Amino acid sequence: MRLCVPVHEASVRRRAYEVRLSPKIVFRFCNLLPFFVFILFTHPWSADAESTNPAAPPNPITAAPQPSQSAPALPDAPQSSEAGNISGTVLDTNDAVVQGATISISGMAIKQTATSGANGQFEFQGLPPGSYTLKVDGRGMNTFTSQPFDLNPGQFLIVPTIRLGVSGGVTSVTVTADKEQLAEQQVRIAEQQRVGGVIPNFYSSYDWDAPPMMAKQKFKLSFRSLIDPVSIVTVAGIAGAEQYKGLFPGYGSGIEGYGKRFGAAYANRFAGDMLSRAAFPAIFHQDPRYFYKGKGTIRSRAFYAISRAVVTRTDDGALRPNYSEILGDFSAGAISNLYYPQSDRGFSLVLLNGATGVGANAVSNLIREFLLKGLTSHVPKGANGQP
């Protein structure tokens, strides 16, 4: 007979568990427990877990800002897209290039210098936008200082042309040209001056300090004016007017009478110009030119122009009675007695031609002073008469 004893399953598992957790096993586990705890907290996976765990609080040591080992930061430099350029040209008052002038620019905590080149130009590059001032110094010239001006971001600014005048101080000047060369230069300047580019205006000087002409140049300019086509046409017009008015009837009429009048008028012109503008100026060392005033009231300028018929400048710049003009005109009147008709000769002819010459000179000076400068070609730049 088989005896069946019921055994509960839970009690079996309990006994099995109790076997596994016998006192000997528990004792060994307790001895190894500190070792496992040490491994757990010292292994690298604890730091990784800490860094990857978003809930982990930051380590106060590692979270604190560390000092930077890089170089100290400098002020921001202007971006290349914002930098601009400033350029310009330096000339003198005669529009000649000034080479070697020193240009200083200041503004925006920047101060730079440059030197004008062979064409008078200068340039400053890579400037930040802002307000600037230019200062220009040329040797023997006045200093130029500009008003403050603005440079916009990325702008290539060309400043207006800078013109430097000669310094008013004591300046040492070495003249390399001799008197002959300077006198020849004055003749070349005079020969280019024409009203409307046609009518000679040889005896007007718009440079108040123009060098004097020597005797040779005085004769040369006088002869050049006498053979000028416009002068010959003018004499032809005077002869025609005399014939039309019936002056000097002893010459007759027709082509023959006109020819005699033309010859007499040209002889008067030739004698008057050669004596009053060449011979006597060479003898008395006087300048035959009219020096344009251009300053003062109309009355003062008119008085000056009329007075130059009887007062003139010497070669050394002093004022003297105009012996050259007065003696030249009256001497030409006396010479005219040699070729005018017998009935018209005499002292009255001398007075007439002499007074006419002096009066015509006064009138021509008024025209030179008030009308001709603006109509005359090739007037030297910067020559504006009395300083």
C-alpha cells in the first residue's frame, strides 16, 4: 500500500532558498561586500553616469569658470568692408604740381602722414569712417588746414584740389636764369596776348612784379608790333578815314592820294612806336608796358590809367615822369614835317601829332584797365595786377 503525503510547493522552495542562503554563504558574502562597494564608487563608469545623467547636480569645482589661457582680446579692428580711402592733389596758385609736400591726416584716434608724388597726388588707405582733418605743408609755402569732413563706410573720397601759396615770410630764392633770359621770357608772354585771339595786346602786363625788359627786347617787341598784320590793317583804316574826311588835301585823291596818306600814317606809327616804346625807354631805363592795376574803386583805377600816359615805371620799379612817351610822341610829330604836304607842315603839326599821341595813349590805358583783360588770350595764370 502506497502512502501519499502531500507536500506543499511553497514549502519546497523555501527549503531550497534556505539551503542556498546557508550561514556559510552569508558569512562569505558579508566579507566581500566592502570590496564590491569600493569597486562600484571608484570605477570610471560612475563619472560617465554622472555626466550623462541630466538630473545630476553640477560639480561645484568642475562647473566653476576656468581662467582662459588665450591672449587678451584687442579692440575690434574696422571691417575691410567699412574702411575707406582719402586721396587728393596738391598744386600751387599757378596750377603747377607741388611735389614732396607733407600731408597729415588726423581724426578717429588716427594720425598719419603722406608725401605728394611727382603728379602732386597723395592717398590714405584703410581709414575707418568718421570725421577727419587734413594739414598740408610745402617748403617755402603757406600751410593749408582743411575744415573737418566726414568719411562714410567704404567710401573712396577725393578731396577738392589743394592749392598752396608762396609763404609771406623771408624766402631765399636762387634765380638760375640771367637777365637776358628773363627779358626774352617777357617778350614771349607779350607776343601771345591778343584780344579775342586776334588783336595784339603786347604792351599790357598783368603781372605787377614782372621782370623788366632789356634794351634789345624793347626794340624787338616794338618792331614785332609794327609788322603785325593787324597793325598794318589799322594804319590802312586810318588812311582811309583821312581820305574820306579830306584831311591833308595836298596828298590829292584817288589811289595815289590814299597811298601817300597810308605811307604818312605808317611813318607816324613807326616813328612813334620806335621812339616812345624802344629808343627812349632804352635811354631813360623806363618800362614801355602798361601795368594792369585791377584793384580799388573805379575812380582810382581810371586816374591810375590816365596818369600812366605821363608817369611810368623805371626798370628798377620806381615811378618817374614818362619821358619816353612824351618825347617819343612829340619827336614823331616833328619828324612828320619831313613827309607831310608843305601846306600842312609847321609847329602846329608837331603839337597836333604829339598831343594826339599822348591822348591816344591815355585812352588806350583806360581800355586796357577796364575792358581787355577778360578778352585777352594767354594771360598768365595768377597774374591779376596789383597784389
